[in-house]
Amino acid sequence: MKLLASSLCALCAVAAAVSEVPAAGIDRLNQFMSGTLTATGEFEQRIYNRERKLTQESRGSLAFSRPGKFRWTYSKPYSQLIVGDGTRVWVYDEDLNQVTVRRLDQALGATPAAATDSAAVIDYRDWHVPLGRRFRALKLWGVIRWYGAEGLRAHIRRHVALAQEFASWVADDERFELVAPHPLALVTFRLRAGDDQTLALMRRVNGSGELYLSHTAVNGKTALRLAIGSPLTERYHIEAAWRALSAT
């Protein structure tokens, strides 16, 4: 059963990424899950782009007892533990030293563990009015009416310019490196010293309460992300963020 669960999880991940065979992999996974009440196993997930190049890889272990009880552990690309007791879901991010608790019906659809209980929990969150196309169009209309077309352009250009300036500071510091293109307002970077040092830096600046950075994995290496998007963000905020980051 462990081997079968692992194979099906891997198959589903590949099927979702490769457009030629999406239905077969998902159908096999659903068929397996519909007839299984308890299982333990290990999983590997690989995501490929359209050129069949590997872009992301993750692995870990899982155990579940339907309905609603599961333990989903990621070991790569970063440590994360997701536990459900049938009522609530706990998500523990080791790198952030943070635990998030949500109701099962609110959280399950946002985690990979949804595959263990898809028949028992309907994620009505995805059916809400705010996520519909018409309501999104209404929100966009409201934003454009508030800023005006030219005001919105200026707002976006200012944030992109701030991101480019921040990226230039990163590029000029030999301790850091940019790990992804930054054409808009998101800058992804890391310490050249390695993953442990990069995560330690993130914990330090996040713990200060002065700013908050999220992390990701790029080509198997841990990286930090600085996103600029708030209407209240000014240049001095970006300068303060860089001072905090560079004081390492």
C-alpha cells in the first residue's frame, strides 16, 4: 500500500503538470482514494514546465485515516508539517517557527491533504462570490475609478522602480545574489553563504517585527522574497528593509 500510495501521488503530480495525460493520473488517484480508509506512505512530487524541464521537486511522508484525520510531512524543499484531527488543521512551518490553525472546511482545500478527504469535504471557499469573474471585474473597475487609469499606471511604475532599486542594492553586495528575474515588483534573492544562513537571516529580520519576508526554493536552493505592493509603501521603507538585511 505504501508503494501504491507513493506511486499514485507522484503520478498525479506529473499528470497535473504534463497536459497530455492529466485525466488518467487524477482518475487513478481518485479511484485509489475512494476505496482506501487508512494508509501510510511516502511521496515525491515533480513539476515540469512545457519544455519538460524540472522546475520544482518535493518529497515527504503521509498518513491518513478517513474522514478528516491525516499527517502530511514535507522534508524537501523545506520542512513543513500539516496535521488534521477531523475538526481543525494545523500547519507548522519549521523555518518560520510558526503554527497556523484553521477549521478543516476552511483549510483542507488549500493543502495537498485534500486528496485524502475530497469526498467528505467540499471546499465552498472556491465558490464564493469574490472569486467569480464578474466580481473580480467589479473590483478592478473600483480600483481604476479610485486611482484613474494614469494614477494606476503611476502607482505600478513607482513600485516597480522601487523593486529595481532594491534589486540593484542586492546585486552590488557580494554577499547576496539575485536568483530570478525581477521585471515587476517582486525580488527573489539569497545569501551566497548557503541555505542555512539565508534562513537564519529571514528569522532574524522577521523576528524584529520591522518587516516580514517569505521564502521559497529556486533550483533547489532556499531564497527570500521581497514584494512591494502596498499603497503606503515609500522609498524609506525599502531603505529600512535593506539596512536590516545587509546588517548581517
